Amino acid sequence: MKRTSADDALRCSFCQKTQEVVGKLVSSPSDYPRAYICNECIAVCYSILEDDRVRPPTTQPIQLVHRVVNALNTATAAAERLEAALRTPPPAPLGNAEHRALLDIIQRLEKLEEALARLQPPQPPTPNTTP
């Protein structure tokens, strides 16, 4: 059905662009109320749905545990080196940037330790051996 005036032109129900402006205009299956969606709005909807789609994890849980353990070991070694370095007095007092960097390292180490604790299976109760 061809529309004759600009006011009668078919429009996307979402962006209100006319049929002449968009590449494709898709009609709803029902006659009432008739709705239209253009290819541009379909692309936007698709990208929103893709963003919300649940994706399977890319790594297996055991691989994730190994990565966390390795990161924790690396962070622990770095913290030990840092602690040893802090035992010797610096040639000059620490500035704000160095102090913030140290606090950041400590916070990251604490987060890694918490993550590792959550990943470890619960320990079975120890049997009571008292007579």
C-alpha cells in the first residue's frame, strides 16, 4: 500500500523515522494496533540483547583456581619483598604517591586472599579424640 503524503508515510514505532529514510521497515503480525520497527532499531535491540546474554565461562573452575593461586603467590612474594624493603629506612620520607601505591598493593593482596578462601572447599570436621 503506497502512501501519498508525508504525514501518511509509514514510520518506525520506536524512532519515528519514515519508510523512505530507513533501509527496511518490519510490520507487526497483528492488524491492531499496527506497529513497525526499522532495521536500525532492530540492530539496537539486538545489541542490547547480546549485552544481556549470559555467556558460559571461558575457563574451567579449576583453571580459575590455578590462576587465583598463582596470582596470590605472586602477590605474596611481592608483598614479602616490599616488607623487606620497608624494613630498611628509605633515603627520604615516602611521598603520597608511594603511600597510596603501598595501600593499593595491600588491598589487592587482601582481596586475593579473600577470593582464595571462597574457592577452597570446606574442611571436614576433625574427629573429637578426647576420652
